[in-house]
Amino acid sequence: MYTTSQPDPVRLEIFKNLYQFIAEQMGIVLQNTAASVNIKERLDFSCAIFDASGLLVANAPHIPVHLGSMSESVRSLINDKGETIKPGNVYLSNNPYNGGTHLPDVTAITPVFDEEEKQIIFYVASRGHQADIGGITPGSMPPHSTTVEEEGILFDNFLLVEQGNFRENQVRETLLNHPYPARNPDQNIADFKAQIAANERGVQELRKMVSQYGLETVQAYMKFVQDNAEESVRRAIDVLKDGSFIYEMDDGARIQVQVTINRENRSATIDFTGTSRQLNTNFNAPKAVTQAAVLYVFRTLVDDSIPLNAGCLKPLEIIIPEGCMLNPTYPAAVVAGNVETSQTIVDALYGALGVMAASQGTMNNFTFGNDHYQYYETICGGSGAGAYFDGTHAVHTHMTNSRLTDPEVLETRYPVLVESFSLRPDSGGKGKHSGGNGVIRRIKFLEVMTANILSGHRVIAPFGLNGGEAGQVGRNWIQRQDGTQENLDSTATVQMQPGDIFVIETPGGGGFGKLSC
């Protein structure tokens, strides 16, 4: 097939959708073959395709915080293993200092070789949130970790499959040989195998594409797809104005951002100078997470239908001082940075650009478990209003895009009851356009378990913009079997007895614009 220095518009659309279709096919395989509720039911996973240098080409519409950061993991593998990467190898990584988000998010990376198996032409990767990867609390989302070791087992470009042979003994030993070992290694291994299978589907589909169109054409349009995304972001930047924002979190930490638009070269500088230094808590966000949040915001400003890819980042200069809470150094704890601080970064950027009020600004991370069971979920809330729209009630906002487990599945797999799950009336901020309402979720425990909540906006309200009101803060509390109530902080670990009910009230989104008299 012929190639050209300029893309044919019809072919560009075909290839743009083909790349995304392949990533979606990977996701279907992963969902169908995974063992854990987390991946199979909640869909807390992401799949993507990368070029030979590790730059993101296309992804399925999975979890934004995964997708913007996976490229860093792939490029870390290339830099680390380079010439030693062989056909049939698969690598495992969750290192937060090499492109990882937090330890439960484990990425399987597979190189795609050409027909002669001499040259790597692509990489495919799948990232899945493990229900437990060790650490000091079941579910590997400890509210009060202070080092990354307390959060679980760290894989750094670990050789999972060697030339087609799954290294089960070695991975099992890694999962168990740790001060805080994995609680269910059989489930970890089953999910790793599902990720290998998902990647293999990607390999097969990419080879089929190369066979049909020729490698030269496929790689040319890979670059065209990235160039198209770059131009789309530049068009979005054309209508933006300079802005700044300071966002304080429940624990007193603050995110400061300055966005400066360069009209001449149609680019933007996003500068986080002034943000709090690295924290002694786990609300530090790895640099890859911060970049993912920036990428997400600018992708959402684009009206065109484009896959999120490396081209989106080209017009952006991101300044994140090393050693601040958005670019921490080892061994900083990071488990909440991925799920909580990422949300705050997004809202701070929307605030700086003046385009949207704050969302609920938290994922309301709820984990519980013991030696036999480990479970994790994120809980929906209100989204923020904008200049032309109201916020939405009861949605997973921004950097999360997962589901809640169906009550029937949750109650079948775990000794708990979903006592109620309802909208939280009037929790969204009022305004010309109102913020979305949060929810109230009540889980009754039928066995003794450790429960953990890792959340935000229990003290600081999600802001309104242009005269709109703030959304209501969330609330965490326990109703004990004897009728007594215990109020909890934004982050807490508690022992639950049979009959106790854990209640989570999620925040509402901020309103936009003044209410007309």
C-alpha cells in the first residue's frame, strides 16, 4: 500500500478508529478473563497501544489516570531493559517513580515484534487495579501509610513471561516475600494472566493490521493520528486565557498552578511552583499522575473525536518542582495521590482556566477485608457545573471512570449487605447552573473486618465559580449495632463488627454563575 507525507482524511479516520478498536478488544478480553471483582465488575483497568519509542498512540475509554501515565511505564522499561527485550517476554511494573500511579495499579507490558522478530514495532500494555497487593491494610489502600513499602509490593520491570513461559514461581515468591505480603496471591496471578491474554489480543490485532496495510503505512498513520491530536489541542488552547488557582486540601496541603498561554506558538505552560512540599502522608501524587491529570484536562477541552495520545502533550510544557507533593521522591507514600490528589489537580486546572466548578473532588475510596476477603470500590458523587451546563448527580468524576459493583455480585462474593444507596438531596452547589448531587451509601457488615476510608472534601467544600455556591462536603460515619454513632475523618481505619453499618455521604459539585433574582 502507498504512503504519503500528508494523511488522507478518510484513511486518518479509519486508522484513528482502528487503533482505538484494538485497545477496546484488549479491554474486552481482560474483563472476560479476570478473576477479581475489581477488574471484572468494576472495570478498574485500562488498555493502550504505544509506538516503538513508548509514546501513547491510542487507548480505549477506560481510566483517565491510568492512560495518561502508562507511557512513562513503557518508556521506563525501554530505558531499563533496552536490548535485552525478547519476543515472547511480558513485563510487570507498578513503580510509582517510573510511571506507576500507586501499587495496586499493576501494568503488564508486551513488546510487539515484526514478522522476522528482529525489531520492536509497537508495545501494548494493560493496567489493572489489584484487589490486594499487600501492605498494612487489606485492599492495599491504607489511609495512614507513610512509606511506599507499607502500601504493598513494588514491581519494577519484573520479567513476568520469559519467551512464552509464565514465571509463576518467581512472581509468587515476590508476592509473598515482603514485610506486608499479598493476601491472595492466587487471585493476583489469575489477574496477571488475564492481562497477558489481553495484551496478546493486542499483539494479534496489530499484526493483522500490519499484514493488511503494510508496516510503513501503519506507522505513518500512527504519527498522523498523534499529529492530529496535537493540532486539536492547539485549537483548544487558542481560545484559552491565562489563569491561576490555589486549592487547599482537607489536610492543609495546597496545590498552586499558573497556566500561561503563548498565542504565538499556540502552546500552554502549566506551572505548579508554589505547591506544598512532599508530605508525610500518602497524598503525594507521582509525577506521572500529575502529567496524566494535565493531559486529561486539555483533552476534555477538545471538541473533536480524537484518541488520547502523546500528541496531546506536545503543546504543553509542564513544570512540577521535584520534591513537591506532585513530584515526590522515593520512598514517599503515594496511594492517595493517585486517587485523591489527582482529582484536586484537575479541579485546580479547571478553576485556573475558569471553565468549570469543582467536582466532588474525591474518589471516596472504600476498602474492607480480612485474611479471606479483600474488596475495594470508589463511590460516585456530584460533578461541577459549567458556563452552559448543570453538574451531574451520582457520577464517577474525572480521573476515575470505574463502575460500582452490582449489589447482587457484592453480596454474593462478600459477607456484607448494601443496606441502601441513594442520592444525597441538595448537596450540589446552587447557581445559574447547579452542581450535581452526591450519594449516600450504607454497607452493613456480617463478619468481623477491617474497613478503610480514604477520601477528601470532608473539610474543604468543592468550590463554585463565577458566583456559584460551593457543593456540600462529604461525611464518613459508622452506625454501630447498639445504635451509637462514630464520626470519622477524611481518612480512617476501623474494625467492623457484625451488624455495624459504614455510611459514606459523598460531596456535591460546585455551582457556576450567580442565581438570578
